[in-house]
Amino acid sequence: MQKAVELKHRGMVLRGMEHIPDRMEEGKVPALILFHGFTGTKLEPHRLFLKISRALERQNIASFRFDFLGSGESDGNFEDMTLSKEIEEAHAIIDFVKKDQRIDTSRIYLLGLSMGGLVASVVAGDRPADIIKLVLLAPPGNMYELIKQTAAQTSIDVTAPYHDHGGNLVGRAFLEDLQTIDAFERAKPYQGPVLLIHGTNDEVVPCYVSNMYRERCYGEQANVHFIAGANHTFDGHKWEEELIEAVVQFLTECI
């Protein structure tokens, strides 16, 4: 059962999709909340988020995937986007899901891809009691450093009011805000099970960053799953299948 949903936040509308299993065998069901990446949407490349949601429906797990403000079909402009704003919106989405009478609020999971993984890691650290499992797909915990490295190798002017990133205007406020957030430190309070998935040929966020999360934040509670040859958004059918299988197994296994 797939249905469009809306959430009002700060006078604007976040638009998303909910996936509720057809069979509600035990009454309330667990739910996964998916956070998309930088310039991404609730669908993500090759419909990855939709495929994850459908796979989980078959396991009697609900899911919710929203476009952040300024992305996809949600209100707002991309140039006004910052990490802090997306973190705030993620909290609002979790609160929205927790109020849903069909959802078992003791079994809420988070999944984030790329910058959505950064958001998910921070939010789980902010409210560890609300999140039972965490999945991070190629999360850039050191995003500011990675952007600085890219800027040094290109002609990007980080002092300009806006930068044209493939048709999306990235505001200088985004970089200024990014410097104020220590993602690894914010992630540390989360003590639940963590699955990190990363492609070994990720050209955007090097796969060692997932090991940084494990070493600096999660320790033995985290498992790092490397997908051989995969790029940043797992743009290959075999890579996608391996990712979805790993996610479903992780979310359905007993703690």
C-alpha cells in the first residue's frame, strides 16, 4: 500500500510517500524512515529507495521517504538548504511517524544515503532512545573536508554567494553551516546496531569514511559491508541487489 503523504514544517510542505504492508498481522508494524542525499530525492537513483521500501513491505515493515525542503517535490528552494535545516526536518519526520497509530514506535529504523546518511547519523545520536537500528549508505561524516578537497582540485569559489552544482544552486550558507557541525561527535550517543554499506569504488565519499564512523563513533555495535566495485550510489543491478539484501537481513534479524 503506497500512498502520497504531506507534512507541514515551518510553514512549508514536505512531500513524501508511505509504504504500509497489506497484512497487519501483529497490529502495529515497525517502520523505516529513509533520508535522501545531496541533490537527491525520495526516489533516489535507479529508484533505489522505492525498491528498498517494496522489499520491506514484503517483510511486514512500513517505510516513509520524504523530499527535504528545496529538493524533489517539497516546498522551498535548494539554495536555502543547509545541513542544520535537514537535521531539523528529519526530526520533524520522525515525530510525524511516531504519531502514526499503525506504527510500533519501539521499532523505528533510520536509513540515509550519502548526505542523508550524515543526517541519519546525527539524528540517531540526538535521540538514541527513539531509533532501534541505523543504516548508513556511503555517509560523509567528514563532508566539509571532502568538499574542501574537491574545491582545491577544481575552480570552485567557496566564497561566492552561490555555486552552480549541476543546475542546483548551493548557497555559501551551506558551507558555513557545515563547519559548525561535528558529525562524528553528534553521532556517538547512539548505542544501537548500525549497518554501514559502502562501495569500494566510491568516487564521492571514499569508503574509508565508513571505517571512520565505526572507529570514532560505533565500535563493535557497527558492521561495515563493502560492496566490491560499487560507486557512490550503487549504480549497478548486482550492487543494488546486494545492498537491498543486506538492508533487509539487518532490519529483520533479532537484536
